[in-house]
Amino acid sequence: MKECVVLIVDDEEDMRLLVGMYLENAGFRCLEAGDGEEALVLLSQHPVDVVLLDVMMPKQDGFAVCARIREQSDVPVLFLTALGEEWDKVKGLKLGGDDYIVKPFSPGELVARLEAVLRRTGRGFEHEGHLRFGNLAIDEKGRTVTVGGQAVKLTLKEFELLLFLAKHRGQVFSRDDLLVKVWGYDYTGNARTVDTHIKTLRMKLKDAARHIQTVWGIGYKFEG
């Protein structure tokens, strides 16, 4: 399993430090946010595999933050809260949450629930050349791509471009960077080649095209 990044969103610093210690001891890498606005900024700037989201926060509660996250990302969200009533759990899950952990909790339960969500969603796992991001699966060795279980036929360079971006998810590359990394130093074409391949890739990937994002004025990045 590749290193997984967890974004911990909680207004209590002591709780963020405690949860972060549990998760880092289990091999996760952690980012921290003290409120929803900070969380959304971090999500836009860093590749995140799963969000741990407190419900009872000032300014915006966790339910409102989850709704805003769902407007820009399909990253798994686990609510971590003292609110244990069934109505609260149902509300959280209906808003797009993937699990609901009630405080107090044990480190073992927290790690197990995180790993279960990652397995279920296919997020953050890379094994023997297989990459999966939601319904998009890339087999590096077999050089195949599927979306929702359906094979997608790509040309050699389309596959190499997708694979390169996916293996460097969250990183922004200019068109010139991609020409060098995918086509090679001796390629004599121009940056429009990249735009053409990106356009075709998006058409072929259909709903999974959301993973390939344009960074205006710079180039492209892959978000899982």
C-alpha cells in the first residue's frame, strides 16, 4: 500500500494532535485543518486520500463542510464526533459521508475504519502496478484502463500521459514539462500536442475525466 494522506479537520488542536499521532504510528501521513475553510484550501492544494471531519465546529459545522467538500471532490469523508444519535449519523451519511465514528474511540478502531473505507472506495491503494481512483483503474503492467469495469481503448501516448499524471497526482505540470516527461527530450512537436491528447483522454474517460484538471495559465494535474 502506498502512503495514504489523511486530512484531520477539528477545531480542537489537542484532538488533531492525538488523532495525528495515532495515524502516523499506523503509517499514514497527516494534514491538519482547524476549520472548514482551511480544510477546503488544503484539499485544493494537496492530494488527500481521506478526510476525518469533526461535526461540532464554530463558523461551519462538519455537515456543512462535508456538503462543500462534495461540491469539489469525491474524497472519502469520515465523521469523527461526539454526536452519536441515529439522526446525526443518517444526516452525515446522506450528505456524502462514508462512515461515522463516535467519540470516544480506540486507536485500533480508528485505523481499522479508515482502512476499510480506503479498501471500499479504492482510494489511496497502489499494488503491483495497479492504480485505482474511484471507478477509474489503471494497470501499468497490463497497460489497460477501465472505467466502471468497462475497458477504455487508449493510444500509446494517451496511456503514458494518463499514467504519468496519475502517478504524480496533485502535482501541476506545464505543457512543456509533459512533452519532456511523456514524449521525450528529442520530440519536435509543440505544446498543442499535449492539449490534443488531454482533450481525447477526457472524451474517452467520460465521467472519470474529472480526475484530469486544468490549472489555468500553467498546465494540468491529476486529482484522485
